[in-house]
Amino acid sequence: ERTPSEAAAYLENQRAQEVHVYERGREEWGSFDRFLPNVTNSYVPVMSRVRRYLYTIGIIIVVLVVSCCLPSILVVWSFAGSTTCFLIAFVFPAAAWIRARGDGANLFKQLAAWLL
């Protein structure tokens, strides 16, 4: 059971997640429909403004420090490229196999796919 303040935050969060539908070319008429996305347990706590500012400043400081320490942008490109190649070569095929056939396979194949 939610406390009154939690219930108010939940309702405010649902209003924030509401999607408004507009007709193309007639946006000035206003929305003609609105709905909530089909997500169960979509309660997301509202982050305070101060916390959001602190997170933003923290991310900017981390990026600034990392950019000052790296000798070249090629380091970033190499890291991004190698990570993407690893995901495409190993993680995505194993994840697709687990989703498609994982329940019907024997234990050894399931374990091998999860270890990848």
C-alpha cells in the first residue's frame, strides 16, 4: 500500500508518461487522443531537480577528465569499435539463440550460450 505522497508521485508520473497524439498538419488544433504506454509496473520515481543537476554536472566532469587524459580521439574510436564488434560477433547471436531456442535445447548448449 502506498502512502499519500507516494500515490501523488505515482499519479504525477503517469501524467508525465502520457502520450499525446496529433494529426499531421493540424497540430494547432491540439491532440485528438492520448494514452499511457502498455508497460506494467511503470512507476518510476520522480528525480528531484537538484539530483538531476548533480548527475549532469558529474557526467560532464567525468567526460572532461577522460577527454583531458586521452592522447587522441582514436583511443575512443578504437574502444567503441572493438566493443561493437564484440557485441555483434558474440553477444547478439547468443542472445538471439537463447531467445529463439534456449528453452528447448539441452543444458550444455544453454550453459554455453549464457557463458558467451
